[in-house]
Amino acid sequence: MLRAEGIDKKELGLKLRARREYLHLTQQEVADALSMNRVTYAQYETGRNEMAVSDLPRIAKVLQVPISYFFEEERDLAADDQAPTIQAYYDALPPDEQDELIQIARMKWEKKRRRETTHGPKSD
């Protein structure tokens, strides 16, 4: 079996997980679509198992990305029209961290509102 050489297993795993979460898929759903065991797919995501080159096209299709996605350097998310939205990031968090994020956003908004009340709206 040819291995996907030139790809760092951990980096690949991070890309797999990020894209899967962006699509709101579970590891089981991806594994089922690939006709593989969930544990095998999970090991790809954690970098514990090296995938075969022959798996890349199938995984790319399931995750709706070109194969080149796995070889690309980290991209500027602002320039990526398929970049996850704030909502996608929020949805990927566990409920307690979602609550924490809402509290942070509320504090930032209240601070901005107080500043505008005191000094007038800030112009960009």
C-alpha cells in the first residue's frame, strides 16, 4: 500500500477534523461514507495512523474538497470563500464553551456601547 508521503500525519489529521466539523459531520458519518471503521478514520484525524494514497480521493470527495487541500499550506481564512463562518466555529464548540463565547461577546459589546455613550460612535 502506498502511503501519503510528504504529508505530515498530524497536520493532515487537523485538516480532516476541521473540515469534518465545518460540514457538521461525525466521525462515524465520514467513516460510513468511506466504508471504513470509525476507529480507523479517527486514527487518521489524530495522526496515529497513516492513510493510503488511494484513500485521499475518496476522503476529499466526502469532505467536499479538492485533493490539493491536503497538500496546501495553511491558507488565509479571510481569503477563502469556503472558510468557516463564526456560526460554524460556534456550532463546533461544546455547550459550556458556547456559553463562554457568548459571555465574551456580550462583554465586548457592552464595553463598546459604554464607550460610544461616553465618547460618541467611533469612526473607522
